[in-house]
Amino acid sequence: DQQVKQNSPSLSVQEGRISILNCDYTNSMFDYFLWYKKYPAEGPTFLISISSIKDKNEDGRFTVFLNKSAKHLSLHIVPSQPGDSAVYFCAASASNFGNEKLTFGTGTRLTIIP
Amino acid sequence: DTGVSQDPRHKITKRGQNVTFRCDPISEHNRLYWYRQTLGQGPEFLTYFQNEAQLEKSRLLSDRFSAERPKGSFSTLEIQRTEQGDSAMYLCASSSDSPYSANSPLHFGNGTRLTVT
């Protein structure tokens, strides 16, 4: 039962262009969403998050958009840089239930082409 | 901030053996989490501690798995009678607040890769 889905296993983007990574979720109890980036042989690193009371959150080159009615979120990276090449995981939690568990998607491997 | 430290980085063991992993969280973090990641999947939640109390356990955590955080600092994860299906990356993370607090995201260690032959 994959409650958080990242349907694109991989994505290639030219350096300087916009990278858009997508994530869908099925559990309507999820109300907090995060994106993590993972380099090979390292643990995931937090990038950006958004609460369900918002529909957009920006941090520098990274913007996350949330569409609650569609149960969809996306991460925009602009401009894309070679150091952005990594696996990106979408994660969600249900804070109203007080549990501390994050549910992760399967990841999207982003490759930035110089 | 020295980050979350996990030991060992790699462990190869034979089926049926017991293994133990250690995690040292960021020192001021009272929350500690264990996740497991298999090939092609995202991290899956195993268990969570607040200080020394184990407050949540996933149904993935069979009775062969046990985790402790005896003094509210480092934690150990033990797997008894390992099976080939236990082969995975075991990730530890820590935080100072709940993971849905914008100011206290989970900080992950680099993981322990377990291979059961």
C-alpha cells in the first residue's frame, strides 16, 4: 500500500533550466509534507517542507507547491545546477494523529546535464 | 554539530546470526528514529524514541528486531536470527522536535548497510 507515490523514477534536466519533481499521496490524513535529497552513500538531507494550510513554500531556488484537492505536490528547482543531481524523496506525515512517522515515496533520480 | 553517526557502515553476516547496529544522534536531540531502506524504495519507518522511551513501533519490526535507547542518548538496533530479507540500509535519524515542525527536520545518518548471505 504505497501511500506516497513518485511515479517518475528518473528525470534529466539541462543545467540552468527548471526541474519539476512530482509526488502524489492517497492518505487524506497527511497534513505535512517534506522533500529530502540523497546523494550516494549518504543519508537523506532535508530540503524543504510545507504544511497543508499553505499551497506554496519557497526557499531560495527551491519551491514546493501543494494541491490538496488533487493530493499532489511538486518541487521546483530553478535554476538547476549540477550539484542538484541526486535522488529526491517526497515524504508525508499526519501531525493531527500525533505520530512521528514519515511516509516516504520511492524517490526520483534527478540528473542535471551540464 | 557533528551530525548523526552510525556504526558500522557495512555489515556482512550469515543467515541466522545476530547483528547489532549503533546510532549516536546529534547531542541536543531528544528524538531518535530508525528507518530501513531497501533497493528502489524510500526509507520505511521502524521505530521512534523520545528520550529513552520507545513510543512507536512499525509492524515491520518483527519480534526478531529490538531497539533500545537506554540513557536517552545513543541507540542500538539488534536483529536476531537474520534472514536474507533483512538485507537493507538501516538509517538512523534524530531531531529536537516532531518531524512536522518546520524548525526541526529529521537529520539522518549515513546508514548501516546490512548484507545477509
